[in-house]
Amino acid sequence: MSLIDEQLSHKEKLFVLSFGTTTRSLWPDPMEVSASTLRELKLWVKTLQPAGGSNLLQALKKIFTLKGLDSLVAILRSCPDQPSEILSDYIQQSTMGRDLIVHLITYKCDDQMPPAVLKNLAEAISGYYHCYSPKMELYTSRDVDELLAEIQKAQSLLGHMQALQHSSPCEALTCTMEEISTEIAKGPLISLLPKPPKHDAPLTIEFPNLDKTSAEWLKVNGLKAKKLSLYQVLAPNAFSPVEEFVPILQKTVSSTVYEKAMIQFEWHDGTVKNIHVDPPFLYEYQRQLSRTMRMYERRIEWLSLASRRIWGTVCEKRVVILLDISATNSMYIIHIQHSLRLLLEEQLSNKDYFNLIAFGSTIESWMPEMVPMSHDNLQSAWRWVLNLRCQGSRNVLSALRKAVEVDFKDKDKHQSQGIYLFTGGIPDQDMPTLSAYMAEACGGCDLQLNVCLFYVGEPKMDTTPPACYASRTDTAAAYREVTRAAGGRFHWFGDTGIYESDDINSIMSEMEKALNYSQKSVKDDPDREKSLPLKSPKWRPLSSRAGISPAAAQPVKEGMMERRRKTRSREAETSLSLFYTETGNNVGSVYKKYPQGRGVRRTSSSMDLPRKDTVCSSQEWVAKYGLKKLKLEISRCMGPNCTHQKSGQRSSSARHCSIFPSIEIHGVVRHIQWTPREMEVYIRCVEKVLRCYVQRLQWLLSGSRQLFGTVLENRVCILLDTSGSMGPYLQQVKTELVLLIWEQLRKRCDSFNLLSFAEGLQLWQDTLMETTDEACHEAMQWVTHLQAQGSTSILQALMKAFSFHDLEGLYLLTDGKPDTSCSLVLNEVQRLREKRDVKVHTISLNCSDRAAVEFLRKLASITNGRYHCPVGEDILSKIHSLLTKGFIDEKDPTLPPFEGDDLRRLAKEITKARSFLWQAKSFRSQLQKKNDAEPKDMLS
């Protein structure tokens, strides 16, 4: 609408056309611009709806048939269906001899259309490009780039003239300088560069999980760790050929019996072994490989998001960041700052020590040495980064020496140390010198150099030339060699996404190994090989987001056409079967084959499921999104009992039972109201819901929710038991309480307070405090000073907490019973509840004390609260592997019995969903057998 009011209203003629899979124009020909045409255009724009693909070529064919136009503006949201080469050739041929200017515009280009695709297409046709993203990325356009490049040239020229003036002063030169030295040239270049929203605002710091490198991650999740190596699987059934020397024959004789009874398989050491494995065993092995491949794909997607797309995973506990601010990066200083902002917000808050070093010709350090990680230090580092200016060459060696010899001077005494070099080009020094220095510095200690190389284009030699020059491939190869020498990781990214990443390459290598194992396991079974569940892994490093390639999309389209053909044939086969009724000579009819469409009406595969992090109790969550609410009970497919087959009598009326689908359940034959197609839709729906439930369970077992559960209210008070018996748990509780403050209270609560109790009470504040970053940091500092001693005065703590004004929820964490009577505490709380509607949620750290558990359950129950008991590490590890693997087969183990209300209620729904899924699959199998047997019965 703004484009129409501000720019299109000043044009003479106008023609508009929308395109998706097909095109739709507002007018048949270009119209004169007037108030009525603009009003008609606005109404038409409001009716537009997204649909189909992005068939830009068809739209261009329509446009180029029109006359009287001198400008073409194409607004895109995603990449066109056609390749850039085809579009550029067509545009050049169609505009030859015509004075037509082409503008290509895309919005939110970081999401679907990389800026590089837009630039390449626009430059190929000598047109203009403009890319805008209002959230994260910066906007870019040909006009802005040309203007900034011209400003940089002017500043470079001004710098040269100033140098000449100092060497040989001249009045004419001074006058020329005064003419050139405009107000724009005097100001810093960074003031003219576009910035993302809230670029100068304080950091929004998150508490990340303890990330691992892919190499460390694969030690737990790799094929060998999961015992999914093909040779590990086949080893129990692999036998070496028997060879023996026969003296009479004077030669070695080998047995040939195994060649007929077994399969000969080449082992990893080059020998040939005889293998005997049942096909179902191999098929199950392939299914496990398929699930593992999906887990690896999720890992790659996770590595390609947020700050990990730029920096990879920052895993070390003591970290120094080296920032390249050489003059050649002056046009990209905002990008450098924004990249560092993402790192400070998302990955550094869980480190022990850190420091920042910026380098050009000289080095500039934020702090003389590494400092402990804290919220204030992160904010201070960000303010320092905002004042950085690019200048000089690229003195990488000086920055590395500062980090190694000052920040890591005691590197032999510490573990988990890393240097992250963030650079955009080749260093001033020779690469062999850097490699030798870092190999010596990192040898014998736990210190790695990790390189994050960003590609910003080849250096423009008409501006200030760099001290050293190398192509982007040579630069990447040089830094790759340095990281190998220093035992680190290499990460290379650009404006179109990740070009190369050691972390992603490790996962890709494991995926290729899994594919190789899968192919080897079916090479002797042609029928099985056709249904191979694994496909060759394809990762496109030049894409910032996972997409569907045209080659991958083609089978989908073919599959859809095949299903449509089957649907039409099934509808054509729909027929009635006639029969005589028991009374009289009346004729009845039933569908021999059910008409298509019933499954769509009964069970819709499109359901609106919630986010896994929806803040509510499991009871509320299941009430809204449970199987009963979604109408997914398996009983809906069941009809009445078949009395004829149950009684064993084969009267004439029982003949209709062969017409209706039926199934035997616990010895009773019941009719099935659904067709196999409807059953298939139901299975897909239940599988989708089950995945949602599992994700919700994983969320409940992560972060501070693992110990404290989910905080629901807006005004809460945390009551923490610090009696002597809490000694073994206190350090862990303090750590988790800090995470609770930052992860849940800061984000979701309006006000909160903390209260610890032993023999007496210790309050953080006298009343509820508004949830601000400053208050949260003060609360976290208060938590660190807590100590365990004395008895357990729960009643005193509860009475004090109930006195807080506007309190909505209490979260009581303890490891045992109170030092007073349990019934006295319960009666007093019930009396207080009559005056104040406050829910008390209880958390037990000692589930083995059944008396204490029963007390805490009653306390939560009488206040409409929830009881929570943290899951032990041994059970948590089992659950993690189980949830990662998924509930695919009926023989998969069940979830352990949970103590907490939220976990137990959700686990109950998961168990019910698994039961329904297995029954539905069993019904589908029996229905398919019944349908397959019908033609045989008709022939007989």
C-alpha cells in the first residue's frame, strides 16, 4: 500500500500482475494512472492470497507481450521455479532493442531467497536489485552498494591527499581538500551503513545448553557407539572359510558347503566370511539406520541455525575471540558486530572466562586478560564492540600471540580452552609461520584454534589494497591447514549460508557410512534393495536453510499423480452388492467396496497441534490436545459385535458378514466401520500426535523444568529448604535455581521472591519484586550465598509466603517432612487457603521417603497445585535414548513410571497413543489380508 501511495501514484501508466503457479492480471492492458485505478488496485491487492509455486517465467512471458512500458518491477518472496540462467537468457532476448529497466525486489530474503541469487540474476540482466528483511538481516540494494562504495573511494582519496599534505604542504592542495572534505566525508563510514533493528540496544542474553563438537557428539550418537556398524551386527553370524592341508593330495582343500548354505561377504579387513542372517533381522537393522539418519539430519539443521550458522558451536569453557577489523572489512563492520552480538547472546553465557581482541595493523583488547563470565561483562564487551572501527591491514600473528602468551599464559593448568579467529581474508604473515607457531603453542595442552572465515567477495583493487591477496579458495585452504595444525575446527560461511564446516562434515561422513552399510546389507536381495529406506545424503552448503531441490520434488509430484489415478480407479470400482433379505422377496444392497471420501470426513489428517513449550500443566494440555479431545480413540472405528460368527451359526443372513469388514478381537468378531484408506489416515494422525507428545515430554525434561517443573503463575515465590539434610543436594539446587530465575521467572513472571528456610527464614526481599534483568541478577547473586544447616521449618515459611500481597503461586522444594506435625501443616494451609487463593506446588528431592512424598502430595492436592519429583540421571539417560529412537515398534520398551503429576499424566497419554497406534496397524494388516483374499474367494 505504501508503494502505491508514495511511488506508483506518480507514474503515467500502470499494469499489475500476480503470479504463483499461474498468473492473474488486474487489467488486460496498461491503464492510465488515476484516483479510480489506484483505488481499484488497492482493493485487488487486498484479495491476493498465497498459492502454488513461483512461476516467474510465465509471468515474464505475459509482461513482454505488452507495449508502452519502460520499467518492470518483480517482487518475489522465494526463489523462482526456473533457474537463474534460463530467466536471464529469456529476459535478455526479450528486452533486446527495448528500453526496459528491470527491478528485482525480495523481502525477508534470509528466509527463502538468498541475497546472492537475487544479485546474480540482476547483474546478469544489468538490472537493479533490492533485498529487505525487517527482523534479523540487513537490507541491501544496488543503489546503496554503489553509494557506499563511492563514499569509501572519497574517504580513501581524502586520506591519500592528507598524507600528501603532511609530506609536501601546498596551498592549492589544501583548497582542494577543503572542497572535498564535506560533512559526509568527515563523519565515520559506519554512520552511513544500514543497521538491523535494535542494533545498539543491550544484549538479550540466553543460557545455552552445554554444546559439543560433532566429533564428541558422535562418540555417543555415532553408528559405532550405538552398535549399528554393519560388522558389529554381522559378527555373531560370520564364519571364516575352513581351509586345511591334505597330505595325500599334497594341497590345501577348502570346504564348499558354506557357499551353498550361506552368503559370502567381504569383511572390512579384505577377507571373505560366510554370513548367515535372516532377512527380517536385516530389515530391522535398516529401519534402525533410517531412524539414525533422521537424527543426523536434525543435527545438521540445528548446526545451520542462529549463531551456529556463523560461528559453529563454541564448546570450550575458556574462550578468546579474535575479530578482524582490517580496512578491507570497513563495509561489513555492521555485519561483524551483528555476528558477535548473536554469539554473546546465545553461546557465551555458560563459559567460565572470556576476552575479545580486535586486530587490524595493531591489536586492541577489550580487557588486558580473560575475565570471569557475568552479565555485566557481556554487556560491557558489547558496548566496546560498538565503538570498533576498521583500519589497517590484517596482523593475525600479533593477535594470536596476545591470546596465547597473555590470556592463555597458564594454558597447561586448565582444560577446555579455545581461540576463535573471526576473519575475512588472508593474513599479513606467511601461513607456514602461523601454522608452526600455533602447532607449538597448542601442543601438550588442551588448547585449540578454531577459524570462522566469512566470505564477503573478492577484494576490490581500486580501493585501498590489502597487504596480501589470495582468492577465496586459497584463503580457505590456508586457514584449513592452520586449524589442522592447531587441532581445531574450520567453519566457512557467506551471505548464502555455510560453505564448509568440520562439524557438519563429520555428520555427513557418518550418514554416508550408514548409507553404505544399508546398501551392503541388501546387495544380495534385489527385492529388498528396491525398497531401500535410506537415500544418499545430500547437503547443500550454499543454502542457509534446508530446502527441497527440484530433483527431490519431482518424485513427490509423480507420487501425487499416481495417487490421483488410483483414487479415480477406486471410485470407478465402487459397486453395490445385491442380496435377498430373510423376510419376503425384498432385495437389499450394500457397498461391496466403499466409496472414496469417507476417510476424509471421519478422520482429518490436518490438525492444529500446540507448540511443545506451551506454558500450562499436563492436565490442561491433555484436556485441550488429548486423544479424546482430538477424537482419535480407536473405539471410533469399531462397529457392533457380529452375532452370527460369534454363535458359530451360518444362517442365510450371516452371508452379509462377508461383505462388511470385520476383525477378531479377543475371540470376538466385530465389524470395522472404516475402510483401509480411513485406517491409514488415522494411523498418520496418531503418529503425528505421538510425535507432538514426545516433543512435549522432552521439553518437560529439559532446562530448569527437570528439577522445578513448569512455573505457571505470574506472581510467585520460591521456597527453598536449606536444612542440614539438604547438604548433598544444595550445590545442584543452587545451579538449577539460577537457571530457573533466568529461564522461567524472567521470561514469564511479572513479580517474584525467594525465601530459604531452615531453623529460621532468610528472605531475598520483603515483598514480591518486579521481574527485571537487574532484579534477576541480584536474585542469582543471593542464591550463591545459601548454605545448608539446621532443621526444616516448613510451616513458618508457608505462613510468611502467604502474607505476600498479590501472590498467586508457591513452589516449595524440600527433601523431607517438616519438623512439626504433617497434619498441623496441612490444616493450617487449608485455613490460609480460605482467605487467599494461592496454589502450592511441591517438589521432592527424596522420592524414597514415602511418608514425605505422601505429605507433599496432599499439600499440593488441597491447594490445587502439582507435585513434582525430578527424574534420576539413570532413568533420564534411558528416557533420552528412548525418545531419540522413537516409539516405532510394539516391542520398544515403555516409559518408566514417573512420580511427578505433569510427567505421569503426559506419559499416560503417550502410552495410550502407542496402544491405539499398534491396534490400528494390526487392524490395517488384517483388513489388507481380508481384501487380498476376497478375489480368491470370488474365483473359487
